[in-house]
Amino acid sequence: MKRALPLLLLLACIEHREVGVNFGETGEGLDGFLCKDAAGRLVLDRLGDGGVADGGPPALGVASLVTDFIDLGGLPGCRTGQLVKWCSEHRCMAISSTRICTPMQLPTNVTGSDREALRARVREQLVALKGQQVISDAPGQAVILRVLATGESCEAIAAASAFDTKKLVGCAYSCPTLFDKADQDVYLGFETLTGSCEQGLRICADGTLTWKP
Amino acid sequence: MTLAVVLVATLAAESPRPSISVVVRGAELSQQALDAAAPAALLRKVPLPNAAEPRGAPPALPQERIAAARKAYVNADFAQCLEQVADDAALTAALGQQDRANAARVLLWRVACNVGAGKLEPARRSAAQLAAFSLQAPAEVGSVSPEVEAVIARAYQEAGGMRAVPLEVSGTADAAVELDGRPTGCTTPCTLEVLEGSHVVRLLADGHEAVVKLLRVSAPRAALEVELPTAAPELAAAQWSARYRAAPDADGASSVRLLSTALRSARLVMLNVEQASGGRLGAVLAIDGAVTARAERSGDPATELPGLLNDLLVRGQLIEASVPLYRRPLFWVAIAASVAAIAAGVTTFFVLRPVETRVSFQ
């Protein structure tokens, strides 16, 4: 009891905050899930082999949604170019203890679908995650939150040192943020001007956020 | 924490503990009890002196020489007789030792042998000396010639007709004065009435060595001033043991002064502990031999001892009275520092308050 008292006092003194993350009101942050590869196929189709036919379109494939907090060692700007440049000069590293891997389903066999309709379908799947905890105590320093979808299983991800770039199916990330000071929900998005953004996906999935051809 | 550090620093800055010798009379009191009772002072328990008076000097006038003088007188060997009793210094010393009987015998044989040798003037001077010292004629006067008796009788008669001369004795204060081997009841400074002629004055005082002086008194007045040498600690210890060890006034000023000398103590506390009748404690503090403070308490000595010693040492200005904490400037400095530290701590806490942010999908 005597030992518990200081702990209780400390806990009583801790400020508890809640911060939500989202992909935009209409899923505008989901561009990273709508990328096409060099052959013009949507990367979501990579889930096709493991796809679960539920009686016809829309088909869903098994994916793993991986959330990571990435320590940037400072506070760079939010634009992709700024982030990539920063991380080429600084040590950007995913904080391994913050990783959560959640199995889920995402649309597959979607090449040729209407982009906005596909965005809505992806959003529909991600809405199922609403309320799911990303972390109970966010890092105290400026970090970015990265949400990555891949065809790899959570077990395979835990065993590997890096993601299999051929199985990446989506990515989104936040601006560099100090979550302890965040006064509103944090937006997750993917900055690209074209649908052919598989290369950006690889950079997004890289452990150090650096581009590797 | 800050308060504690400042208070410790305050205590550490206190003046060093005075070293004090303590003698305990009555019930036993351990050194540990003294240490615990007066942490502000360094009390050192010392035993009370229990020394015997130094053995007295051998008689200044040995019986053998007086007997030899008598034998020489009987044998009509007056020169030999006078040789045996001619030592004036020995006569003075004998009176200093209050040996009036032998002094009287020496003077008797001086008178007798001078008369026998036909030296009437020296015989009369010796007879006058006998009378001036107010010595009683010894029993041996019956064995001398009637002529000798007549000389002595005349000297006493002449002395009876002489006027007394005032003799002022001064010097070391409160010294007891003995005249011609007899106590006078006079303590210096005082005036004695004495007959003209030679006299032996001895002065004695506690804490001093005794001094014997031979002086010639002549009208109209005479004076003697003597500063007694300070007694060595051993002599003082013997004097204290003889006069005060069992005396009820052992805590008096004279006793404590003498004890300070005997114990070579610049600071001395005498504790009187009585266990009977519910207990009583008395204490006296002497600095350089002079009593500077007294304190007394009734009750259990073990309980009352700390308070008694504190009273005594504060009155004697050996330690400072304990000042309430709130009246010490450093206390308020410590309080201010503590408040500042707490304020800084609280501010820091709220600025750097730990935050736990839960992140979830919306």
C-alpha cells in the first residue's frame, strides 16, 4: 500500500488526452491506397491471390494494417519533398515498440474501377477500425504516424526486417506532430499528383523513409 | 530538503562547545549522563581531591639541642650552652610552627647561659624577648639560678608596663594572621596591638602558601604587608580536602575557588546531587576560580539535570540561551528558500507535467 501511494499520486497528476486520426472526411487521405504500379495495375490487386470472394464483386483481400510512429529527430516540414530531404540528412526511424499490426480486409481485383468509388470502398473498410487504439501513450517527441497496408501477414512482418515492397497495397502518414500538444484530430494522407505512385509507396514503407530505387 | 540543509548549516555554524570540568558530590553521576544532559558543552567529569595535608616540616627546635643546652648549663659550660640555642632562625621557625613551648625553653636557656657567662645585657634582651612573645615561663625555670629567675621576672614586669603598638597587617586579602605562634582571629587587612620588640607573624590563606615573617616593632606604629605566593595545585588539593571535603559549605565561593586551583580548572562546575526527599540538585559554576552562576532544582536528578545544567551554563554565559527557531534569521532565510524551491517545483511540474496521449482511429 505504501509503495502504491506514490504511484497513485503520480497517476493522478498525469494529464490524459485523446487524439483521433483519420483519412479525411471523404477519404481524401487514401490516395496512397489507390496507387498504380508501372504496369498500370492498382496495387490493391496484389491482394488478389489471397482474395476472399464473397459471392462476387466487390471482392475483398486479406491485408495487414501496420501503424508505426516514426521518430524524425526533429521537426521538418510536412511536404513529401521536405520529409524525404530531412530523412536523408537525419536519422528517421520507426519506433519498434509502437508498432501495431491488425489483420483486415481491403478491396482487390479493382483495376478498372472508378477511382472515387474505389476510394469509398477502401474508406468503408477502414471505417471498421473506428475507435481502435493506435497507441495508449504517444511518444513525447515530434513524430509522424504512418499507416501501411500490405499483403504480408502480421507474423511475416514481425519476423522480417523490412516490408516486402511487392506486397505493399497502401500507405498514409501524418505531418510531423507532437501528439501530446495536438488540439485536434490528426489527418493521415498521401501526397501524390498522379495515380502512378507505387514509388512513393515504397518510400513511405521504408524503415528510414528514404527512397531506394 | 532545502530547509533541512540550511538548518543543518545553521547548527554547524554554532560556536564551539566550551570545555568544563565537573565534580559531583552526593549521589553518583556517570559521564554518559553528563554528556546527554548538556550536549552544548563538553563536560569532563573529574574526581574530587582527596589529598592529605603535606607532612609538616621537622621541628625547628630539636629537643636534643635544648637538652644539650641544659646539660651544658648544668656543667657550667655556658659557651656550649649558648651555641646550642643561638639559632634565631630556628626560633622564628618554631613560632611559625606554633611551637611556643620549645621557643620558651630556648629563650630560657639563652637567659640562663648568658647570665652564667656573665653577659647580663644579652640575658636581659632574651628575657625581654620571652616577655614580648608573651611566652609562659617553662617548667624548667625552677632548675635555673635565682638570678636568672630575677632577670626574667623583671622582663615580664617591664613588659607589663609597656604601651601596645598598633601593627597593621595587609597584603593578600583574607589571610589568617598568627602572632608569635598563636592565632589572633584577625584576617588581613587588620591591625593588631603588640608590644615593642621582635615578633613572629605567620599568614595563611586558602590557595596560598603560608609565610612566616620576623619583624621588629617599635612605637608609635608598625606595618607589615605580605603577598602570599599562590599555592601549587597539590597544596590546594590538600587544603581543600582538609577544609571542605566533608564540609556542608563545600559549594561556597572559597571552596570552589580553592577547588579550581586544585583541579587546574579554568571552568569548573560543582554538582551536588541529593536523592533523598524526592531529590534535589544544586550546581555552582566557577570561571577562573570566581563563582559566576548558581542553579538549583528539586525533583528526580536524572530528569532535572539537563535543565539545571542549561540554566547554569546560560547564566554563566558559557552557552547561549536557546533562541526559538522562528526568531533566528536563518530560519526565515530557509523558509524563503523552501517556498521558492516549492514554487519552482510546482511551476516546473505544471510546465513539464507528464502527458499521456491516447491515439485512436476516428
